[in-house]
Amino acid sequence: MGKGRNRIRNRIRELRFANGEMTQAELAERVGVTRQTVIAMEHGKYSPSLEVAFRTAEVLGVPLTEVFQYGVDESS
């Protein structure tokens, strides 16, 4: 598997803007988390629970796999 580390990547920021330029605060309120949680998810510093991941995808109107991708980060 090489030296890369496993990590979850996401397209939250991109998908927020595709959804009428939804703010982090709006997404957080609709998902039921804090704005700080949305920021941490966008920056890859926080991996959400399955429930939060599914709710995020639902609010953004796309399948879960369109929001989150799991793989090896070869840059580490």
C-alpha cells in the first residue's frame, strides 16, 4: 500500500456553491451540526459520523459518494 495514508476527501465546498452558494452556516443548520464542524469537514480535519455524512449528502441533494471519497493520500 505504499507510504500514503488513508483519508476521506470531500467536495462539500464545491457542492455548497453549486447549491445556490449555500453558506457554511446554512449547511450546518440544515445538517444539525455547528459551522465549525462544517469548516473542519471541508478542510479534511474531521471525518463525520455516518449519520452526519448521509445528512450532508441529502441536504446537498447528491449521493453520498458525490460528497465523500475514501482513498489513499499519496502526498503523505
